[in-house]
Amino acid sequence: MKQKIIAAVLSALVLSASLAACSGNTSETKSDNTAQTQSVSLNQNAASNGSGEATSAEVTSADGAGAVYTGGYANGKLNTAEMFTERDLKQEADTSDAKELTLSDGKDVTVTEDGVYVITGTAKNASIIVEAPDDAKVQLVLNGVSITNDAAPAIYVKSADKVFVTTADGSENALTVSGTFTADGDTNTDAVIYSKDDLVLNGKGSLNISSTDNGISGKDDIKITGGTINITSVADAIEANDSIAMTDGNITVTTDKDALHAENDEDDSVGYIYIGGGSINAATGSDGIQATTVLQIDNGTVTVNGSEGLEATYIQINGGTINVTAADDGINASNKSTAYSVTAEFNGGEINVDMGQGDTDAIDVNGDLYINGGTFNINAQSPFDYDGACEYNGGTIYVNGELTDDITNQMMGGRGGMGGGPGGMGNPDEMR
């Protein structure tokens, strides 16, 4: 009996401490947090107006033209104002001086110069290879292309400054690798679209990718600004070393690994993912979206059904709709980068998390948790698990169908009660 009393007292103390650390909605706390957020914004985002609202910003692009990105969050962790150029955002290529290329079986097509190339045809064991100068911008316009290869990428970018893969308006395109990829010398070409340089995916058509390894792999930055992309892959659907950034388009993924993955094995200060619009619908064997440094979502719809939903060192959700069904952690801020502190920050959006039974956390933060806004609908035994500071300054939270204004650290028990059963306090050893 004495042990049960001690356990109940310890559990109550832990619960009380967690509520005190992350309860309340005072104007003083809001003011302090807003000032902190604005300070981060001014340091990180030149487009910030300090309001915490979406803004647009004019920038001078590397393509030599002014660019306007009208999405973005003013207090965003990432500087979205300089992320996209005007050409990145344009969904149709200027084909007035374009060269036309037709595919045929067993014959590679090699592009060696800057320019726009309209590509048509069906081929087996043929690749579109870009091997252009380091300052070349190459635009490949796919207009009814179908490539099926045994062992080589359908599109292989060996060198260029930037390559655009644009689907022509109304076109349907299919790229498949059905066997084991063969390395190109020291280069392990392991994706249907493999690029050593910056890659932009856009357009008004559709692109279907099927792979025995990765779907799309970029060794620098990958940007997605339009089009419909459907990927079935054994490994990551879309992976990049430095970043993945998306403003529009519709992506559907079925993969045994991650849907979007940004990681550089040699530099943990890069590898961010930005979602500013469009839709992602992913059924995965591992994570829906995994970034090494920052994962920022400002708009769009992200739907993930997998082992984990979203994972990064610094997660900032400012808007959009996020739907996660997960078997492990729903949203997980973990230590993947030495350049950022482990943080999950919620400023807006609709966050729906549905967790399986067992040792699972809907929102798991191995650091600090800040909830400043947004609407949360969480179905889980453990809705929140955080190791550092916690501030709740705004937003609406439903846990297992009940409205709450308290962030309880590691709420245990079934979906109707808190603890080991209805009305129970749970095991203090499980209160993390």
C-alpha cells in the first residue's frame, strides 16, 4: 500500500510540474514569446515585417530577373524571399528557340549547351544526359516522354548550373528503372532522376516515376514549384543533399523509406525542407518528411501515413494542413544538426495527428516546445513528450476529442483517460 501511495504522489508531482511548465495563456507570456520570435525573424528573414503574417518580397534572382514569392511566413526560420527565382516559379517554358529531341530505344540523348529542349518519344534503355558548362541553365520540357531502363537513370545531370525538368501542359510522362542501378565510375547513380547540380521540377503536366531505389536524387538543391508527380520507390522518393523546397504542385508517394529526405553526410549544417504550398500525400515505410536542420511548413497540405510523420532538428509550422497517421512518433524534433537547437514551434495551421497504441508520441520534442497558434486534433496515448522548456501561448488543442488548454508532458493511458486507466495517474516511471 505504501508503494502505491508513493507512486501516486510522485506521479502527481510530475504531472503538476509539467502543467506548470506549459500551461496558461497570459498576455505577458505572449509578449515575451512574440519578441523572441521577431528577434529570430529579423536575424533569419530579410522579408520579415515583424507581424508574423505571410508577406511577399522582391528579390534579384540568380537568373537575372526579379522574382516574387508571395508565400512565406514573416517570422519564418528560413528566408523564403530569396529561395525561388522567377524562372523557378514559371510553369511554362519559352520554347520560341527550343531544340526538339526525339527518343529512341538504346540511344542516349546528351545535352551539352544552355537552352530549352522539348523532348518527345518512347524508349527503352535510353537516358537523357545533361553534361553542360557549370554556368549553363538547361530546361528539359517533357512532352509525352516514356523511358524504361534496366540499370541507368532516365535523366542524369552530370554538370550544369541548374536544370529544369518541366512537364508540358496536359502531357503525361513516365520514367522507370526496373533493375539494379549500375554506377557511373565513382558516381553511385541510384535514382530515376539523378542530378549532381541544382534541380527544379515544374510544369502543367504529370510525371510518373517508378524506381527500384530512389525516385529523385539531387546532390545540391531540389525545388518543386508545380506539376503532378507520382512516385513509387523502394528507397527515398525525393532526396537532396542541401535542401528541398516546394511552393506548389501535387506529389503522391508510395515508398519503403522516406517521402522527402534532406541530408548531407559531410555537413550537418545543411539539409532543410521548406513547404510553402501544394500537396504531398505519402504512404511510407519510414518518415514522411525528414530534414537534418529545419523543416518549415507555411502552407499547403501534407498527409503522411508511415512509421513517423515529420522529423527535423528545428520544426516550425506556421500554416497549412498537416495530417499524420504514425506508428512511432507523429512529429519529432530530434538532434540531427549541431547548427540548430532542438525545437518544435507551432504558430498556425491545422495539425491532425493519429497515433497507434503502445510507446508512441504524437508530438515528441527532444528539446523545447512552443505552441503559439494553430488548431491541434490529437488522438494518442501520449500527445506531448518534451525534454526542455515548454510555452503555450495560443492555439486550440483537442486531445482524444476533448478541448484542453494544458500541455501535459507524456499523458499516459487510453484515449479517454489520463493514466493507467480511467481516472488513474499512471506509472511515474513512464512520465518523461
